[in-house]
Amino acid sequence: MKTILVPVGSSKNAKSHLQYAIDFARAFGAKVYVVQIYNVYTKAGTMIKIDHILQRESMAFLESHIASIDKKGVEVIAKTFKGDLIDTIEGVCKSLEVDLIILEPRTNSIKEEVYLGKTSGKIVKRTQIPALIVPEGYQYKPIVKILLALKSAIIKKNDVLQPLIDIKNQFKAVLNILLVKTPYHKKEDFELNNQLEAMITNSTIAERPTTFQAVLEHYQSNNPDLLCVVRRKRGFFSKLWEKDTILKKDFHANKMPVLVLSGLK
């Protein structure tokens, strides 16, 4: 893991979140891009574009933000971009060869009952970029135990497990797997390939309607430092994805980081 992207908003958690990202990056010897994305506006009643003003103010904010953090020798680079959030994020990640996005759940100061706000929700829901969602105020610590929750272990994409492998190897973490037998289960769904099987310490099979329900029932007994799930069209967050916002009451396992991989298929 060499390159980490950290989108920055206006939340009160932004400083502690960036500090976590820097501490995490330091463990890997990775560099950190701290970015803000803004749209282009035209001042009402005039033909004067103010995007250059937004760009200048955004960069000044990022530089001040970074200056307030202990960088601990990590290379931290500020970048501003204009454009649509999702298209821009995807383009930036491709051009900078980003290995992981580290997201704070709420990039804006919104209601306390919200777990995942609209901006972070859109990135998780609408892209295939590996993302690490870090709880508000969460302080960095080495990852000792990981819980991987899947309803199908069939892997068709190359390198889709790489962020998980990198984290497991870096911290020498224990990786347990929760295989969820849903009503649409097929026998081959639980056939682990050699790479994944070699990584697993313990396996648990839970018969539940969704991966989400199985995780809520089993995460406490596993007591992981990191929960890992994968994106699917109707996957882990599908119950909550009718809107981009996710409420804490709907995801009360919100005290640990969540690694969201791109789809396995």
C-alpha cells in the first residue's frame, strides 16, 4: 500500500480523522493525498466565474489543516479539484494510483444520529475504490483481529483482496471469516480459493437473510479491530442504500473501522 487518499470536509472530526490517516499511512510507509473537491459556480446575475476563488480558498484551507497535524515524517500532499464528486474522485484515484481512500463517516457537520453522511455514502455506494471508513474520534492502533463477512467467496477479479492482504500482513493480524448462508445460497459460494483459505484462522457459518444481519449478531463475539465487507449491487449496505445517508440506529456496529473492498465478481 503506497498511496492513500483522504477527502476533507468541514466536519468537527476532520482533524482527528486526518491524524488517523497519517498514523495509518506511516505504518505502511505510504504517502497521503489530502483533497477537496468543489463544483464550478457562476455568481448570480453576473458572468463572473468564482471557481478560481473557490480553488484558492480550498487550497488555503487544506494547507492550514495539514499544518495543524503531526505528520510524523509522512509525505502529505494537498490537492484541490473541481467537478462532480464521484467522477472526480474516480479520475483522481486512477491518475494518482490510489490504493485506498480513508473516509470519515460524515464529512460535514450534520445530525449526530447519522453514521454515514451523503458525501461518504456516495463514495462507498457509487465507486469501486477500496475504502476504509474510520469512526469519529477513533485513535489509531495496530489492527490485531479482522472479521471478513461474505455471503459468497467466489472471486473473479484480480487483486480485489489486496488491501485486506496488505493490512493483514502489515499488522500480522488474525483474519476470521463469517460466511453468511442466505436463502439464495449456492454450494460453491463457500468454496474458498487457496489464497483466501491460507489467510483464514477461524470460519463461522451463519444462516441469516442478509450479511448485514449476520454481522450485527456476530461482530461482538468476534470483537474485531476491523470489519471487512465487499461491495455488491445488493450487498452489505443494501438495506441502507435506498439513500446515501446511513443512520447509526441502522448500523450500531459503528465503533470500529470498516474496510469496504470492491466487488469480488
